[in-house]
Amino acid sequence: MTCTVLVVDDDPACRDEYCDAIGNLGYTAKSASSAPDALQQIVESPDIGIVITDLEMPTMDGLSLLSEISQRFSPNRPIVTLVLTGHSSLQVATKAMQAQASDLLSKPVSAEQLADALRRASAHYFATAYRFQITTLTTRIDPPASRGRASNQGSRPTEEDLQAFTRMLLKFQHNKYKFFDPAVLMGPSWEILLDIADATLRGEAVPASSASATTHVPLSTALRHVNNLVEAGLVRRWTDPNDKRRKLLKLEPHTAIAMQRYLETAWKLQPQNG
């Protein structure tokens, strides 16, 4: 799972400055010169997950853009919005929050402030993305028609249902240790490995910063776990040839095979509906 940051500003110098700063932090950045341009890019690029917009723009301002994003895109895909303004006030902050902005940054923004804001936005994005995935999986496993039948017996699971679900979760946990060394998969390492596996199965590499953001722990801590996975020979890491400042990750071939076998085993543990 990857997340691209879209910078929206009618000032080309500001766009370039923020895109460079975002790239230096290890994120992928795109830019838009206007709100309509931003909306079109969001439609065409499902990888855009964070939008940083200036408030004061001609034709369509930043608050209008936030409202459009909130109404048109947020119900159907994970997307986090941040606001840049040179005129911060309680009124501006209130309007931005009402338009579903997750953060308000006052110009000029330091590299440290930008890094902190993007870290929070990334955590928010990936948490929302996983909720969307869980909802999709739940719908697939337990379609609406099936839920309708179950509702006649009450919407809360029985103790037997919870016991069966707990046993299934334990099987998921125990089975991974048949394929991977438990000493390596401590703390957030498993979450990082799963995120890299998701990208590997799509034939893609994932930026180290994106894989680290899935853990919701401090970036320095997550990167230590990335190092552990690389040193254990489970993950390959290299410099992005298109951006020397960014490190890319992918499962080693033998790790990909082990992950495929684990996922196939875990898939069989799911309750079968029919």
C-alpha cells in the first residue's frame, strides 16, 4: 500500500518548495496548480492519499476544495487533508476542521513541522485504509443477504461465535511461525512485512517511509524494524533510481514464497459460506 502526497497551490515557487521538502522526507509528491486540477488528479490517481492545500486560491479556494474532497471521495476511499495558511486564526481553524481537515499549518512551515504533520497524516491515512479493507473483506465474507438472515437471531455474536473467532485468530498467529522465525517478527515487524508483501504481490516496491507508517509507532522505531528485516535476509532494500533520497523495499524471493504459502494457509482458515 502506497500513499502519494498532493500539494495544491497556485504559486509555482511554493509548490516546488513543498514538493522538494516532502520528497526529502521520503514521500512521493505530486502538485496541482488549482483546486479543479487537484480534483481531477484525485480522480485519476487512486494512490493520492494526502492532500496539502493552500487556502487562498483564485476561482476555487482551499476550503471549497476540502468540502469537495469530503463529499466526493472520503466516503469511498481513504484520503487525509491538511491546510496551509499565512493567516491563521481561530475562525480559519474552525472552518478548516468543519471541512474535515486533519491539520492546519501556518506559513512559514519548518521541515520539522512538515515532517510531524505528514507522520500524523500518514498514520491517519493507513488507519482509514485498513478500515476500508476490513469493511470490504467483511462484505465479501458476510454479504448483506447473509447478514439480513442473521439479524433475525440478533445482531450480537454468541459466546460460541466469539470462541470460534478467537480460535481462528490464534491459528492465524500460530501459522505464521511455521513459515517465519518468531525472533525476527517481534513488535511491528510483522505489520511492515505484510505491507511489503501487499506491494510485492502487486509486483511493486514500497517506500521505506510508507511501510514504516503502517505501524503507528515512531518512524525511528519502525525503521529499526525495517533494518532487522533486511539484515535477516527477508527484505531487499535499495535506492530509488528516480529519487536518490528514497529507499524502496520488496520481499526477497524466498520470503515471497513463504508469505504466499502462509497466506494460502490462512485463507483456508476463513469460515466458508455457502
